[in-house]
Amino acid sequence: MKKKIRISFNSPLILGFAIACAAVMLLGQLTGRRSTVLLFSTRAASWADPLMYLRLFTHVLGHADWGHLLANMSYILLLGPILEEKYGWKDLLLVIAVTAFVTGVIHNVLFPGTILLGASGVVFAFILLTSFTEFREGEIPLTFILVAVLYLGQQIWDGLTVRDNVSNLTHIIGGLVGSASGYLLNMKSSGSLYSSRR
């Protein structure tokens, strides 16, 4: 007797993140993008505005259009489940939150006249974090070095030579957050992070 094939909800955090991004896009279309501007994009504003703090985290859920969303989700859905299985949903949620916060704050300080939205910073964090999956103490994976050179190098080059609406700085910062997270999470899992504090 053949075993029935069923669809599994294999990666709750990543699937939830993707669903949330799609819901935000639909809400934005229904409200003429007012909800996206108000809640799901970050820009320099008064620190007395409570929504300023919320948007530092929620801007990664907003996207400019369906093409922007689908491009980011293809990477998120490809890399995210691997990372969620390796590190767990709590640590991966922390990586997403830190990436959102750091990219949001730096963008608002350096580019106060423009808005930032989209999960591309998270995508680059995931790309660099994925290259750490075969981490061993005392070693730097060659795959990490190659990925860092290829992806971050391209973003630096594009930032200097291409004029478009892509936030290359957000990609670079996301990659740096992913790199630091990969190192720290792997040190934590190996016990070295704790033993060095004794």
C-alpha cells in the first residue's frame, strides 16, 4: 500500500514571514499604499513618534511592488528553512529583528530624506549566514569568503557605480549582520562562546 504524500508546514517562522509580507502587500494595495507608508517603511522622523520605533522593525515586511516581493521571497523561502532547521526559529527571528533594526537606524541617519522598505537586508543576512552552516571552531569556511567577496563586493561596486532605487548599503549591512550572527551562533552551539566567558 502506497504511503500518502502530505504537505508539511515545515518552517513555521519562514512561512509566517512570507505570508506576513504578502498580507502587507495586499493591505497596501487595498489602502492605496497608505498602510505601507505609515507602518511598513522606515524614514527619519521624530523619536517622540511611537510608530518610528515600530517601523524600524516592520519595514522588512513592506515591499514596493509584487516583483520586489517575489524576488526577496524566492531567496527567503530557499534559504530560510535550512537556517530555521539548523539554528531554530528563536535565533533566526533574532537575526531578522537585528537586521531590521540595524539597517533601519543606519538608513535613517545617513539618508533621512528617503524611505526604506523590503526584506533584501534579511536576504543578504541569510545568504551570509548560510555560508556558515559548515562552520568548525578555528576555521573560516572558504565558501563564506567567496560568498562575502561575490555578494558584498558586488553591492559595494553597484553602490559606487549604479544609480537606482536599490539600497546597496542595506544589503551590505544585512550581510555583515548575517556574518556576525553565523559566527556567534556557531560559537554558541559549540560551547566556545560560554567557555570563553568563564
